[in-house]
Amino acid sequence: MIKKVFLLTFLIVGISSIAQRSQRIGYIDMEYILENLPEYNEAQSQINSKALNWQKKIEKQQKEIDDLKSELNIERALMTNELILDKEEDIQIKTLEIKKLQDSYFGVNGDLFLLRQQLVQPIQDLVYNAIQDIAVKRKYDFVLDKSTDLVMLYTNKQYDISELVIKSISQTKKVEKVKEKQKGKEIGPDIVNNNTDNQESKEVTKKLDERATKKAQLQKKIEEQRAAQLKKREELKKAIEAKRLKRIQDIEDAKKAKEEKNTNN
């Protein structure tokens, strides 16, 4: 609320000073601009697809945990304390594993954050550069964004430069394509910037690859722990079964000895 009051006050003061300083104010609709950029829509599609796959993977593992809990509740009365503790430990390991997976995908500086940085950040930079270029050429003192929390009680369409921003980006891309086709020309600032963006993209990709390697190592370690637990569980089952068979055999032997004693008497 305080933020909105501050922004509204800023807008009122800015408008009231127009008459005194002849200031020019324009505005954009960032949501509208991004929605009309094919690159942004394609990036969002890739991000949503990745996020959906990650969420499905998490949900699958969560179902495995729920099934283990349900199985334990059903069989608890028929299990020994050792088997119950072993099952509960298995559930705890899987729960910890799924939490780490959620953090690596959707946490702060997780894969989703890095993917957005890689795909969306260059597009946002392109938009901001276009806005700045238009503001300088048309001598705007302020350019506001109506899609933010800023309260704009009234807007005159003639001061909306959203379409100009879209056209400017489209023209910039056409110029860059022409430059790419020209051979033997010196590398200009725009191409240098593109090389910088490509380098940043490679660094982000490298981080994603390193994260994937760490995940694979963690998954291998968890699988090894799980295999050791399964082996321990099987050995425990065999030991319990051996004790049960020995107890039955002892009962049978005692019964036969008693019958023989009664027969002899």
C-alpha cells in the first residue's frame, strides 16, 4: 500500500511539473510487448515444458513415498520392529531425496531460475534497450510501465509507446540478420554484444551441466544406499525365517520326544 501511495505521489508530482518544465512522459505495457514477441513465447513454452516434466518427476516420486507409507500401515501389525524401522528409514531417505530434488529444480538459484535467466533475460534486455532508444530519440523524461503495481488512473493512448517498442525490436532483428549475411565486414558493437550474450549463455549451460552431474552422483549414492538397505532387509528376513523354522523344528522334536516317552512308559 505504501509503495502504491509513493508511486501515485510520484506520478502526480511528475504531471504537475510538466507545465513548469515541459517534461514528456510516455508509458508501455510490458506484458503486451512480451506477448507479441515470438522469441518470448517460445522461451516461455520451453520453460513451461521443462517445469511440467520436473513436476511430473517429483509427483511420481511422491506417489512412491505415499505407496510405501500405505504399505507400512497395512503390514505394520504383521512385521517385526526391525522391519518396521527399516521401512521407516527407507521412507525418510526418499522424503529427503524428493526435497532436495524440489530445491534443485524450483528453489533459489535452481534449474528453473537458471533456465529463465538463459532464455528470458536476453529478451528483456532487448526490450529495455529499445525503450531507452525510443525515450532518447523522442525526448521522454519518464517511461512508465502500466503492467506493474503503479496506479495509472487515466492513460492517453497517444503516449503509449508499446507498439513502437515492438517495431523497434523487429527492425533491430532485421538489421542484425543483414549484418550476419554480409561477409568481410568488421565486427560491430552489436555483434560484440551478441558474443557476450552467447558467452553468458554458455556459462549458464555449463552450470546446468555441472548441476546435472551432481544430481547423477547423488542419485547413484542414494541407489547404492537403497541397495544396501534391501540387502540388509533380505538378510534380516532370512534370519527371521530361519529362527521361525528352527522354533517349529524344536517344537516338533519336543513333541516327538514326549510321545516316545509316553510309549515307553
